[in-house]
Amino acid sequence: MDLSRRELLVTAFAGATAGGMTLGSMPTVQIGRWTFSRLIVGGNPVSGNSHVSGRLSREMTDYFTAARVKQLLSDCEAAGINTWQSRGDRHIMRLLHEYRLEGGKIQWIAQTASEHADIPRNIAAIADMKPAGIYHHGSATDRFWQAGKIEEAREMLKVIRQTGVLVGLGTHIPEVIDYAESKGWDLDFYMTCLYNLSRSRQEAERLAGRPVDGELFWDPDREEMLNRVRQTPKPCLIFKVYGAGRHCDTKERMKSALRLAAGYAKPKDCFVIGMFPKYTEQVRENCRLVAEAFFATGGTRGGTRAGEPSA
């Protein structure tokens, strides 16, 4: 299957210059009783969600056999990434269970699976897998916001709190964070997307001034969300830093995207980056680039490095 230029960029450049990563150099942060690497491996590629094209999503699904998922997690742990963020569905929970049976120690931050009719039951099933945290799926949060029912998301956070794990709220809409902060919602962290992917097609085309095929990754969105990241005292797990690969056409653009986010990030904020190492090594390279970005912007202050005791 021939891939388009954009699809090839997503698969190739994220690992274009692998090597030179010193194990143990990934900074870490403390949230509650948990210590997290400041780079967390994301779960979208494993679940076949490329946010680029249906063709690339299918290729991700074909690539990520159980064996390859477990190899990815093992490679992450070896490189200093100690946490996996992914969907709280049966597929992911089965893979995580197998990985743990084989000795894997990676921590898990789970997203609620919005396709479930009974989200409290889904939360209970996730909690049985002993995650570090559970967060309310950002797309579901955004639908509540757009329907004028955002307090329903707050009710789900209360259900998560009862499980005893860290409580998170995901969103693509900066104003959701403004609202949650103004109301003093009981939560431990935000999952903050740098792109507002919850706009209607009409809104996206009006903003872009052109027809939009699929999702609109509008770069001015990044600083809108990053301002909220900076303003809230709560830790933020920042995702779509590369714009689902749209900033991966050169290594310099990758570095620029990371430095932008790192410049706003608080000492307890982390990046969540999905990896698809079919064509190139991506784990060590992303570790190196993220650590460099935090160091260059002073973003390692207040944190520790892997292997050091945390506060």
C-alpha cells in the first residue's frame, strides 16, 4: 500500500535521528503519590487512531499486534518512559494484562471509553486494572459542553474519585478549563489537547476560509490552550504536541513544536505522544527531543530525573 506524503512524514520523521539518548535522563514529576515521566506514551496509534487518514489508521491497526504493543511498552520502559495513556476498553485492558503477566511495570492512565452506554460501569472495570489515573474522555466532555450539559462530566469525575485513583478531565476546548476552574471542580489533572478538534465542519471551514477535509489542525489553537495550561495550578498532560504528525516534516519543526509547549508548561506538566515505530525508531528519539525541550526552556525545574528520589 502506497502512503501519501503526509502519511509518510508521520511514520518517518518522528524517529529520523534516533540515538544518543542516555537512559535515566527523562525528567519526572510527582502527582499525588505517583511519579510520572514527563514524556508519556500515548495510545492512539495502538488503537488505530492516526488523525491523518483512514488508510494510515488501518496500517496502524495492522501493525500493532499484541506482540508489537508489548514491545513498544518494553522499549518505553527501557528508555525512561514509565506511563502509558490509552483507552479504557477491553482491547487495551487485555494487552495491558498480558504485558503485566510478562513482567511489565508501566503505569497506566486510562481514558473512559465513550462508546459504552454505562460509563460508571466502564470506570469500575478500568479501576479493577489498578491504573494510576482515569480521565473523562475529551470528546465526550466537549459534547457535554456544546450541549449545555457540562455538569454531567462533573458527575463522572465524582464516580472516578470514588475509585481512589487520580481524577482527570480531558478536553479540546480551552473554555472548558476556564469553567472547571471557576467552579472549583474536584480533579487532579487535565488532559489538554493543543488543537480544538471539536469544532463543527462549518465552524472549521469558516475559521480556515477554505473547505476542510476531515479534522482542522489550526495552529493558533495551540497558544489558546497553552495559556490555560500555564494559568491552572493543576498538572496538565499536554497532547497533540506534533499536531498528529503535521509538525514532523523536519526535525527542526518537531523541536519547535516541543519548545513552544515546553515554554508554557509548568514544572508538573507532561507531554503525551503516540508512537508508531514501523519504519523508524521513535521511542529513544522522542525521549531525547522532549528532554532537550524541557531543558532548553527551563522546564525541568521542580522535577526530578528518572532514578532520583521524588519529593
